[in-house]
Amino acid sequence: MIALDLDGTTLRHDKSVGARTVNALRAAHRKGIEIVLASGRMTPAMERTAEQLGIDCCIVSYNGAAVCGRGTGGRRRIFHQPLDASIARELFTFARERKYQVNFYHEDVILSEDAPHLMPYVEIYRSRTGSPYRFVSDLNEFLHHAPTKLLMVIAAELRNRVAEELRPRFGPRATMIRTDPEYLEFLDPQVNKGNGVVKLAEHLNIPMNQVMAIGDGENDVPMLQAAGFGVAVANANAECRAAARAITQNDNENDAVAEAIERWVL
């Protein structure tokens, strides 16, 4: 099995997949290797990449909070571990006091409050992922639900400061991940991409020493550590590179995934 991060790894800056990468993945798939997309994105926002590849991929979405089977099987959920509703309420209260925008993920739709000061941050996220939004006047009306994840989109210069402020308060009760410069994500404390890939591998009866994982960011570290062979692309951050057994010479703009598959799989 090959588990692929999307943004910064498989996808180029324009969110396309290079022809060399498509060909390498299809060649691996023809040899009987499962191709798995593993992203912080919600499941529907990952379908376009599966279509670009032309492969019926399983999907690990929401940074591991959901694991779904193949499209031909109706994308049936194999695993789902949402964030506790009480923690989501605390986080939303904090964010609203600071006037931060919140994505509340429920049933594969993003709920967000409809307010003029929040819309620039909505557009940052929507332009990058194409995710579907449902705008509501008061998100409090939905906070009895346990969200698959919760994400704050805030000014990049504030993100790390807010993360350090919240870590002591929520650290034991939620997994907190910094992904894009404006994103601060919160998940159930048992959730990460590594555990999601392990759940899928168990379902498919594939031993983890037969899994390659490829990534670039902080949220990919558990996946690279869990896999038998973890690969960081050339543009990966320091934490991801330290967790990898191998690093590509190419970056995501130049078919790093294809290089990894050609060198260490095919």
C-alpha cells in the first residue's frame, strides 16, 4: 500500500497532479498495490484528486478522523472518530471571543458562521480546497454535535502564538495540528494520519511493513513513523524529514511522488 499526502506532496501549487506522478501511481496500482489518499481535507474535497489519478482509491480524510473505502463501494466509512462535542464548544467559545473564523465539520459539510469579518478567512480555505460550506447565523445551535474535526483559520502571524496559548489547555484532550500557515486543527486525541492508515491497513489485511507513506508536513509525521517505509519530499519541513527513512531529490512541483515510486517501489 502507498499512502499519499495531497497538499505539498502529491499536488502541485495549482492543485494538479503531474503526468509523471499519475503514470507512476497507475503502474504501481497495476502491480496490485493499493493507492490511498491521506489528507487533512474532508472526504468530498479529495475526490477530485482520485479522479485525476483515474484510480479507485481508498481515502483517509480529516487527518485520520475518517477512513473510507473505495468509490465503487459507495465510499463506505470504515472508521470515524469525531472530536468530543464539549471540547468543540470550548474551542468555539474561545474563537468567537477573539473573532476567529471556525470550520465545524459535520457529516462531510463545513458549517461556518456567516459574518463579513469572517469571509476573508473562509475564502482562504475554500480557494485552496474547494470544500462545500453551509453558512449559519449562529454556530452554537449545532454544537451539540461532535464534529469530525474543528479548524480555526486565522492570520498567519497569529497562528503559532494561538497554538502555544491553547496547547496547555487542550493538549491532553485534543490533537492540535498546524498545517497551512493560517490553519489550526483540532481532532480527537487518538486521531492522526498514522492511526488512520493503520486502521485501513488492518481492514485490507496489509501488514504495515508493506506500506509506504509519503508526506511533507507536521501532520504527516505519525503516518511516516507508522509505515514500513516513510518518505519525505524535498520540500518537507524539518519534523517530517526527521521522521522519514528516505527523502526525495524532487519537490512536489517536480513529481516527488513519482520519484519515490520509481526508486523504491517499481
